[in-house]
Amino acid sequence: MSQILIVEDEGIIRSALRRLLERNGFQVAEAGTVSEARQQLAKEHFDLIISDLRLPGESGTELISQDIPVLIMTSYASLRSAVDAMKLGAVDYIAKPFDHDEMLSAVNHILSQHRRQQAETTEPEEISPASQAQFAGMIGESDVMQAVFRQISKIAPYDTRVLILGESGTGKELVARALHALSPRKDAPLISVNCAAIPETLIESELFGHEKGAFTGANASRNGLVEAADGGSLFLDEIGELPLEAQARLLRVLQEGEIRRLGSVESRRVDIRLIAATHRDIKTLVDQGKFRLDLYYRLNVVELELPCLTERGEDILLIADELLKKTCQRLNKPHARFSRSARNALLAYSWPGNVRELENRVERAVILADDTLLHAEDLELPHGSHTPPKVSFIQSATTAPTQGNRSSESSASATTDKEEADPAHLPVDDLSLEDYFVRFVRENQDLLSETELSRKLGISRKCLWERRQRLGIPRRKSISSR
């Protein structure tokens, strides 16, 4: 949000100008003299100074500098005062009395021009894909995600429209935030809109604004979200859900760079970078007459497709570990970690809900688990939705050779899994807590009852039974029952 300093000695004019700018999304500070303005400038940064020419003491032209653009106001609307102010470095000149649209047009033009000049004179920083990912909140070391990061770094500096495609939960909004944060518009607002979340009867008013009395309940004029994004970026998520009438209005914004509020006969100029996203097949919607072909071609200047979670290999474990850490901190729970069985389950599951589903599963496990070591059953992954893991989490070089011939590939797999679960095949230094559980139960189950075993392990009998089932440790029959 742009910050503006008003320097005007007449309180009525200063207050009216402040209200006008604040209604249109600017942050505003006031000063009555040049000395008061300097005090404000020492305390915080401003993107624009609007100053009267004639002030008590020093003239408003004393505030002109190379760092902050200055818009000069004066009641003395003469060519001489305009020329003098511009010669001293003022970026524009406006004569009193002025109307609201004239002032807003001048302010928006100056701010947009200043941002472009800064972008041209500032060398873009070299940012590696890894640091981009960290900066944008994205994690990924897989080849497919590194390719996405490289695309973002190429696209972000240019003021072009981007269409992001991908399944729900793949991180389309994170990509939009990265594109904005790495662009010359990063100091201007990024306005995010979920087109599917706004009722069809309200979406035009929300996007384009309305005038007082435009419809029943419109008791005051209101800026739309497109206008609020002026000078920055507008992210339209699920754009495939946008009604056809709103699509026509959006097309005009992209073609002409202007909007018209509902109930208004006047158009307003806007300067936005549009980023759109959808999980739907836009070409199919076009064929069905649900999406305008001309709008599709306007949006699809650069297309960026995100991979689903199962295509990202061991990125799943990186993301899961980061989500686990953040969830424990947020819920004020002790730091937890995933067991070997949990990690293999994470890799084997198909993740139809992508990262969003992974986040929910991790949070549920942290809340419901009995201890800080999370097992596969704590994740409560649905049965029948698993695929073979792309990468085996543990490949033990110390696994003992199996005996005898196997009649099928499935029996070989079952034997290998059983041996991996047996701590006898692992050196003592490689034993996990899960391995110690197996060893402890096997060594003590002839001496202790199930109640005594669970008490020694610090878990419930139900949890002991569940872990026996999962790890394949059957209860041995007592001597008296043989």
C-alpha cells in the first residue's frame, strides 16, 4: 500500500484530501509546514509528497528531492509558477480547485511512473532456485520443482500475464506470491481473489466496485478489488468459475487498462499485473461455451503448470518434515518425528489432495498420537489409495540373506519387508525406537503379561496390540494353554 504525505496549511483542504486518498486505499500522513513535513520524513518512508506551493515559512518546493516524487498544488494557476515548480524537480503540477478524479488520476500516474523508473534503474538480484523456494515458502529439491523455480525466476521480472495450472492443493497461490515478490511491483499490493468463493450475484461488485445506489443495498460508493490492486498484482484463483458477464468486464480491463464501476458512466484507468490460476481444463470450458476464447488467449501469455505431489518423489518427506515442525510449534506440542513406517507410508500414498491433504494428515497425527514418534497408523491414510514407493526410505546393507527359493515376486517382497522390520538384521547403532520396541517385546513377552508389557513401554494395551499387528509380532501362547 502506497504511503503519501500531504503538506497543506489549510486544515479543511488537508482533511478533505486525506479522506479522498484513504477511501481509495492509500496510507496518508499530514503536515502543515515544511518543517513538520521534514519531521514526518525522518520518521518513515513515503512514496509521494503532495504539497501546497505557498506555505507559512518555507515554500513547498523545498521538499523536492530525487528520492520521493513531489506533486505541487497551488491556487495561483499561472504558467510561471508551474514552470518554476517543474524546473526545480516537481513531477507534476495541479491547480486549485481540483476535482477528485483529477487528483486521483495524477496520484496513480505518478506512483506507477516512479515504480517503473525504479525497476529500470535497479539491477535485478540473482536469486538461486533454492533461495527462491525458501523466500516464497515453497520447498522442493526434485527435478520437476527445480524446473518450476527456474520458470518463476525467468517470468517474475517481466510485467506479463501468467496462467497457473495444477490440481487443487499443489501451491498455485504460493507461485503467484513468488511471482509478485520477485517482480518490480513487490512493494505494491498483491490482491488475491478466489472466484469460486464469491456468489455470482456479487462477483462483479466485488471485482469492479459500485457507485452509491447502483443496486439495492449499495448505500455508499465502493472500490473494487481490481482497483485496489492498481499499481500491483491481481491474483484470480479458480478463474474457470468466473461468470461470463464478469469475463467480458475483465477482458476490457486487460485490453483497455480501465474499469467502470457498477452504476457509473465514467471509466477509471488501472495498472495491474494479472496472474490467474485454475485446476480445470480451460480449453474444455471454452468448447462448452463456459469460458470466453478471447479472454483465454489474453490470459495465457505464459503458462506455468505445477506437478502433483506424487510426481515430486522425496519432496514429500521434505514437505512433511517442515509441516511437522511448524505444526508442533503452532500447537505448542513437543517436537515429533516420523518413524520408518510413517515415512514409507508417506511415500507410498497417492495424495489426491496434494500438499493440502498432507498438511491435514500431519496435523491430525500430531494431535492424536500417543508419543512423539509418529507411526503409519497415526497418519490414518485411507486404504486402497497406495502406490509403490518411488524411493525406498531405508535400504539396509546389513540385511541378512534370505534362505531358500521363493516361488513368486510377492513372497520375496514379503520376506524382505519382514527382515527389514526385524532388528536382529540391524547393527545396534542403527536401531530406531521402533526396533527397540520389537526387541523388547520379543525378549520379554514370555516373562510379562500384556498389561505389564504395556506399562513397561509406557503405552496403552490397545496401542501395544495395534503395534503388534502392524509389526507382525504375534502373541505367544502361554505354557498352560499349549
